Amino acid sequence: MSRYPGISDHGLIGDLQTAALVTTDGCVDWFCTPRFDAPSVFAALLDADQGGHFRIAPEGCEYVTRQMYVPDTAILITRFMSAGGVGEVCDFMPVHTGRATGRHRMSGRSGSPAGP
């Protein structure tokens, strides 16, 4: 993936108050909190060297990825496939009900998808 992936190479997760962009190679490279118009925590989307990011991905570079959402949800699955196996990361931001809050978090789960 290039140092500056295209916007089409990102999935969006959010909690109705803010959002994060996750690249197809498992990198959170844009996240503003506590609101959309707040300063960014991760901004590699704009500056790959100093913008900051968070990434979960397989070791090495010989893999193919696919991103998809769990149907009817904002849960983003990034699947990594290589000769050695398949793994996935599920990213989401829990939605708080009621009034707006300054507390936001990204959650995720990693592992191997269930086999037949």
C-alpha cells in the first residue's frame, strides 16, 4: 500500500459523535476526538511521517487483504490472507445512548475466522 492510500482504501467506523478511518492494511490513520471537528489523535492520512497511526497487521508483507462490514452494522472486518493462513481484525466504536459525551473509544477483536 502506498504511503498515502486513497480514500477508497479506507473503511469508516464511528459512534455518531466522531469517526475513524481504517485502511485496508489494518491502519487507523485518521481519528478525531471527542467530536468530528476536534484535533486529530491519528493523522497519517495527512502526514505519513509525523501524523501518527495505530496498526494491527500480520508480520511481513506477503498477504492480501479484504475489508467488509458485518451486515447491517458499522463493524468493519479487515481480513488478511497469506500462504500461512487467514486472520482478521474487527474494528468498531461503541455508541453511547443519551446525551453527547467526551468519552469515545475504538474497540476491536483479532483472530482467525471460524472454519467450516
